[in-house]
Amino acid sequence: MRNVNLYICRLYIDKMKRFFSFFILSLFLSAVNLFAQTEPIAHLVVDQSSIEEDGGSTKLRINLKDASENAMNATVVTNVVITISGSATLNTDYSITNATNSDEKIITIPVGASSGFLTINAINDSDVEPL
């Protein structure tokens, strides 16, 4: 009977060692994840890819996300420069309304926020722009 109890004790000790090793590994990985400093990734979202010239508008939104696609708040003021290309001319064919920055083409995301946007408004004129 004594040998059986000793064997059972050894089995439990071996299982406890494996469990404890797994626990230490999990604790280490959690600590690494907790202290990892990840930079946010700027994601561009456009309400509409094209707008009507007669009163059309669309929003360009920048959302800050982490590598897992979770929303992330800015820890510092974040400026994202928007480059617009094509045949349309600013203040002739379209205007930009930007409440986040005095520069029309910079979206500013304040500390604690996860997004910012600007609005592009079509200006009606007699020219027909290509699609």
C-alpha cells in the first residue's frame, strides 16, 4: 500500500510541475503583452468614394487601431497628412472643412481620442470632370 501512495504522490507532483510551468509561462506572456508599447496604425475610412458636384460631400475619417484591429486612443496629439490627387482643384472644384486643424489637409487626433475627420464638399461649376 505504501508504494501505491508514493506513486500517486509522484503523479500529482509531476502534474503540478507541468501546471506550474504553464502558469509561469502564461504569467510571463501576459506581462510582456501588458508592457508592450504598440504604436497606433492609422486606418483611412471614406464615407463615399465619389460625390455629386451639386452639393455632394463626403467625410474622410482616420481611425487609430492596434495590430489586432482594436480601437486605440492617441497618447499624444497625432497629425495625419492627407494627400489628394487627381484632376479636381482645391477651392475650385471642391473645398475642405476641417475642424481639427487650421491646415485643410491635416487631420489632428487629440490625446484620448481614437479618430478624427475632415469633410470634402463639392463646388458646383460648369466644368465636367472625368469619372
